Amino acid sequence: MSPAAAGPLLLGVRHHGPGSARAVRAALDRAQPRAVLIEGPPEGDALLALAADPGMRPPVALLAHAADDPARAAFWPLAAFSPEWVAIRWAQARDVPVRFIDLPAAHALAAREEEPDAREAGAVRVDPLAVLAETAGYEDPEHWWEDVVEHRGTGEARDPLAVFEALGEAMGALRETYGDGGHGRDLVREAHMRQRMRAARREFGDDYAVVCGAWHVPALRAGTTVAADRALLTGLPKVKVETTWVPWSHRRLARAGGYGAGVTSPGWYAHLFAARDRPVERWLTKVAGLLREEDRQVSSAHVIEAVRLAQTLAAVRGRPLPGLTETLEAVRAVMCDGSDVPLALVEDRLVVGDVLGGVPDAAPVVPLQRDLTRRQRTLRLKAEAQRRDLELDLRKESDAAKSLLLHRLRLLGIDWGTPTASRSGTGTFRETWRLCWEPELSVRVAEAGIWGTTVPGAATAKAEADAAAAGELGEVTALAERCLLAGLSEALPAVLRALADRAALDTDVARLARALPALARALRYGDVRGTDAAALGTVAAGLAERICVALPPACAAGLDADGAAELRGHIDGVHGAVGLLADTAPGLRERWSEVLRTLAGRETAPGGIRGRAARLLLDDGRLPAGETARLMGLALSPAASPADAAGWIEGFAGGAGGGTLLVHDERLLGLIDAWLVSVPEGAFIDVLPLLRRTFGAYEPGVKRTLGELARRVPGARTASTAAPAGFAPDLDPVRADAVADLARLLLGAAAAHAEREGIGR
């Protein structure tokens, strides 16, 4: 039957379905239409010619974004097994006109800023495949679709149009029952599709084909009037858009949210589409090859047995052919010895896959993207969908250039690489990056294009703008560090001006202390990378001096536990920063040591801060062992509250090296042990979380040694444990008698005062 006699050929498909793709190809071969219309944004018509370019490798996506706001974007992904892609390539191979007919992206993107349709606000969306699967007695819609479409042959004996007629009738019944199915915007889209079909009819008659989602077929057949469709399309909001092709990936196709397509097994679908015969046997052969690469013992016998098991499972379940579920169960049982660990590898590498598409150089891109592509090629940094670690040695020119590029991209919000811990060392000359190119990074590049046409220029402009807009001192110091890491010397003057301005006005010691470590690191990195960061030294020295003046008053008795813990962390950060700044700021280390001595001996400061100050002085060799024992004795004396004493222990013995210190100084351990024994039972429950947090962080060997020391008999330990000056195990009667008269005098004066005032009556 001629397609023209029956009206236009409507091919309702499931997006990204390999069975639909094969059926579309067979139907087009049978009908030979004069034109092909495809569900997609009409702005993409000008880019369709690029689909025939040898450099175009699916999966790819048509990207449309608002010209003045690239973050407002939409993608139309297409894989090799997508029916739309098959239709495009079929038409181009035969010089048949091909066009997109969906609602223009100019309207779709503008509608995102509008309020949701009133009908959609409380609507429940219908999943047509789920309804059809349930009607057919299937619990899983994927299984129903595989049995009805994916496992259906397209040989000579079968009518390639029959499946589309059956799906069209089924969707017609659903539309009669559910209407728009909660997809209110579809009515507007379908009105535009019908308008484009009318235009095609004037040019080609009814001899054209339409490839669209099966859900839309009944609406496109409906006999609506031109006036009704125009009424739906009148007054739609509109924005100026730009379109291009961008690479896509199987992993992104597998995501249901964001820009994903919700295809849970794109690798499996790609295999079904490409395999001309025996798909299960070929698939299990791929699985065996992957497992062999991972040093697992998988032979041909395993493949044969897995095929038999998959076919048996399909027969038991009444399925025409084994699906993905049956093949994975067979792989787990036969090739993975029942383990889910190697099976997870198969699911990750083959069921989903790391395939990343490519687009030709002729595809329109923003100038920044073109510059980035050129730098990627120069540095031999290939954009890949699979995560991989990149080790860099900054002493090598090529590695240093790669580091600069990745840091500049991060400053622009293009997180192609993420810094991670290095496996080969922790020196400042080494960096480790985890690279993974996600398709939506193309949108980030388009967004960053407003800052410049090259990566260095855009990063510089972005850094200057961020410095001017920064609200806190810490933001500017972090930005200065990032500028040095990225080698943006031209941005440093603006950043330093903003840094000096905010440092002069900020009086919060916590914010000052939070900002100093970033400045110190920036100076160090500037030296490592050969960047001139001398101007930072003056700002950092002034900041450190202000911290030294403001910190002791800030550590007052009014600090609560959370405030004291936060300030203690800032003290650690400042201490490390002072060590880095010692060479550029003479006398700073001594000035900081005086501040720590003041904090260690100030009784009104919280115990955690006093203990931390004493520990830092001890580590630097600026606090003698005897003085350390005296401070600990004061902190753990009966006059101190158990909570404050426990805080002192946490500040002093917590962190790296605390346990080792107690192991090698039994005098300090003895003081802590004696205090623990003296804590009342009720108070011990209150301080137990602090103590557990302190001692629980020690390494197992340190904890074992401390336990052995604590088990010693008291005499063995106290023999080597001298009491600090002013303290003794027992009461000294002679010294007590010396203050008895003064105590009586004070108590007598207090009693006389109470009698005069009538207190206690």
C-alpha cells in the first residue's frame, strides 16, 4: 500500500529503543517517503548536515541554550540506537529532506521561567509503557517492551509497519482514557507538530514520514483545526537561543534525572542494535573477554554454559528470548561464582559503558570552547567519560601546564578535574587529579564564555569579578590561593586590593584566623610554581599581627563548648601558617609563641584552648617538660571542674602525636591517670565522650602501649613520676598551718559582714 494513499506514515517509537530503531529503518525502507519529520527542536535543522560528517560519532546531543543565559539549556540526546538518529542517517544517505517539528527551543526554554500549567499542578503523570505492561500481565515494563519489540525480528516474513500500527492503536486507547496523561505541555507541542505536518503536506503531499514518541501518534492523527492549533501557540513566551552539537555519553544516557534519558542499560541496547544475529552469544562473549582482562578464569565452556542457562531461564519465564535480566543472572552464576563484585564490573563497563561521542570541528561553539579544545590537544589531555587519575610533577613543563589549565577551569566552574590525594607522595611538587568529562560541562563552558574568549583571559576576568563581589575576607584569601595555583598573575593586583581592603575592616578574630592559612599556602605555592607572590607577604604579616593582638581577649571564659572548639581549630590553622610565614616575616614565630604562652597560662580561657596552646609550645620545643607538667597539674587539680579538665586533656593530647607523647612521658600519663581515678562517678559520665573522642583516635599500637602502662602497679609508676612544683600526693600540715591564721581572719570578716547585713536569718 502506498504511504500517500493512507496519509503520512506515523512511526511511533520509544526514544533510545534499539527495537524501535530497527523497525524505523525497515519501515522507511519499505515506504520510501519523500521527506522525514522528526520530533526535535526546529532550531536544529541548520545543524542536521553535520550528522553526516565523519567526525560525528554518537552518542551526541543537540544543545540549545538561551543566548543571554547559557545556564538555561536543554539537551536532546541521540545514540546510535536511537530511532531519531537512524531516521536522520537514512534520510541523509538518500538525499531525502529531514526536519525537526517539535516546539521550538525558544519557547520551551522561555516556558521554564513561567509558572507551571494549572492542569499540571496537581496532575498525576501517566507512564504509558507501565500501563500497557500491566494490562498485558507484566510487572516490569522493561520486560514487556523487550518481549514485544526488542526481541521481535524484522525479516522478510514480517510486516515492518505492523508494530507501529499496534502501538498507535494502544496509545490511542490510552489517550482516550487518560487524556494528556498529566503532560499538559504536550498539547502545545503536538499543536506545533501538526502545524509543521501541514506545511510538509503542502510540499510533499502525504508522502512523508513522522518519527515521534508513540504517545504523540493519536494526537497527530486527530482532526484538529488550524485555528485551534494556532490558539494554543499564540502568546507563547520566547527567548533567543543558540544551538550546537555536543558529545554525549552512555553514562549520561543512563541517568533518569538532570539531562539524562533514563536508559538504564545503554551498553546493552547498543549491543542489541549492532548485533545482527545471536545477540546473547555475542554479549556473553564480550563479558568473558572483560572478565579475562581482569584476570578471572573464564573459558569458552563458561560462555557455552552461560548461554544455556540464560535460554533456560527465559523458557521457564515464558519469554521469547533471554533479556538482560536472564543474561546477568547467568553471568553471576556461571562466570562470577555467585559473587556480585565481578558482576558489578560487568554492569558498569558493559551494561552502561564508558562510550563518549564526538562532534566535528565544524560544529558551532563559543570561542572559549574552541580555545579549550586547542589546549586539550596541545597538552594531550583527552576528554573521556571514564574516571581516571592523572599524576602531575610540577617540575615538568608539560605537567605544570596541565595543572594550570585544570586550575583555571575550576576557577571558571568547569570541574573537569578534581584534586585528590596523591598516591606517589605529598610534596608540593606533585598533584593528582581525577578527570571525568561530563556532557553538561559543555554548558559550563558556554556559561564561562561571557568572561573571555581564551581560558587564561576568562579565568582572569572571573577572578577579578569574584574579588570585587566577595563578601568575607576568607573568600578573598581563598581566591588569592586559587589565582596562584592557576598562575593568574594578572588577576593578583585586583585580588590583593580587595584582600587589603577587607582585612583592614574585619575585626572578627575567627574570620582573620580562617583567612591566614590560605594566604600562607598561597605564598608557598607561589614559590613552588615560580609565581611572584611577594605582595602577599606584607598582607599576610599584617594579618598575623592583628591575630596575635586580638586572639587572647577572644579566648574569654564566656565561650561555649562549640565556640571554643571552633577557635581551637583556628589556632591550629594559624600555628601552621606561622610556620610557613616565618621566613618572610622575621620575629613572627616569637610573637606567636608569646601569644600561646599567654593562652596556656590564662585561667579564664577554656580548658581545650589552654591545653592546645601548651601542646603546640611543647611540640615547638618552647615549653620545658617541667613547665608542661606544672600546667597539666594545675589543669587537672581538684579545683578544676571535670568538664574543663577533660577539655584540657582533649586539647593537649588530641590530634596527631598526642598518644605518642603520653607513651614517652610517663609523668604526663601519670597525671592524667591520677586525675581519671579522682573524677567522681557522676562527673565521669559527663566527661566520658570527650575522653573517648581523644583517646579513641589513637592508633591501635599506641592504645595498647598506654593500656600496658596503665596496668602497672601505682608504685612502679610514681617512682619515676615527680609531682609538679607546688603539689604533693598528701597534705603538708606545716604549709597548711602557715595559712590557717589568714583563713580564720578572712572567714571572721565574712561572718561579721553577714551579721551586719542580716544575711542568713
